[in-house]
Amino acid sequence: MGKKVTPYKNSNASKKEQVEEMFDNISGNYDGLNRVISLGTDVKWRKKVVKLIAATHPKTILDIATGTGDLAIKYAEKIPAQKIVGLDLSEGMLSVARKKVAKKSFNTQLEFVKGDSEALPFEDNSFDAITVSFGIRNFENLEKGLAEIYRVLAPKGCFVILETSVPTKFPWKQGYAFYSKGILPIIGKVFSKDKVAYKYLSESASVFPFGDALNNILKKIGFIEVENKPQTLGVATIYIATK
């Protein structure tokens, strides 16, 4: 497991509390900054996740660390599920998500819930499909969070993670390091009112286990049929697992 990275290094608050505060602070301009920082590629990655989930024909879907709700909203638009829940620790992010769906026709099947990924407020075997998009590296205790996901996922259910990763081949590895450590924090400082947020997001991505390392953790928790699919030269990875 990589070293523990927190948003506010001088704070005595837990990582969970710091992450909640950080996302509350940046919720207003999070979507726009993400599009700029990823050059729009995050939209393409999410489309692939939606396609993977749609292929399993789930009746119930849980999107953890849903943020401003983009992925959960796509599920509601593309998948005829009976129940879709977007869960997040940050009320600021969820308020943005709720505004997006306020006048949508599908808002009765889609619900946004404030909750802790490491203590999910759902019964065992509740969801046919569960996803986490760019949020799993913010878990305070990764294995505890994954164990909770395993608990509420139905047998034969599909679990998909979309998360940043680090390219391993020259010159993409060097280019990624320059961009993530040099350019990304500057963009965050200029355009975000929380000056440390995008530095944290960069640092947490650089130390988070990816590829086979994360595969092995998923298998340890009990997931089967685990595989990973690197995206865009390895700057992100889609992980697929089953219960």
C-alpha cells in the first residue's frame, strides 16, 4: 500500500474529514476544472464505464464517490434500472448533483445520498452493480471500503472502478510526472479557491496502488474475475470485478 496522503497536511482532522472539507470547497468549479485538467478525456472514460455496466442489465446501481453526479446521471439516461443511488461524503458536491437533475424526468429513480463509503447505509446484497469513479484513492481505509462494497454488492454483481494511474513506459511516464506535479497544481491554484486541493489530487494519484497491485487487493477482499484495462497511455485504469 502506498503512503498516506491527506489534503491539509497541518490539519489534525482525519483524512475522511479533510477530503469532505476539500470537496465542499471545490464543488462549485469541480466539473469545469476536471474538463480542463483531463483535456476532456474523463468524459470518454466514463462512457466506457456506462457501457460496461449497461451490458450487465442491472436493476439496482450504486455509484460511490458520485461527486457532482455525472456518472449516476448517465446511468439514469442510458440504463432502465429501477433504482440508482449516488453516494458521496461531500454535501457541497451533492448539492451540485441535485441541481443537475431537479428538472429531469428520471429524478424519481435517481437518488443522491450523503454517506461514508466505509460504512455504507445499505443492507447486504443490495445492488446489482457498483461503481467508483475517481474516488477510491480518497478512501481513508481502502480495504475497509472495498469490503463494504463487497458486502452490499449482490452475488454475481458487477463492480467497476475508474481511477487515475501512472504510465510506466517512456516517454509517457516522464510526461505524466511533469504534468501532474508541475502543471496540474498550478491550474488548481489559479482556478480553485482551495489552493491545496489539486496538489493533493495529484499526490494521491501518484502513490495509490494501480494495475496488478489493486487487482491483488480486490482478490484479497474476495472479488473474482478481476481484470484491469489501462486507458489513454495508462493515465487512468478501469478495473472490473465480480462477487
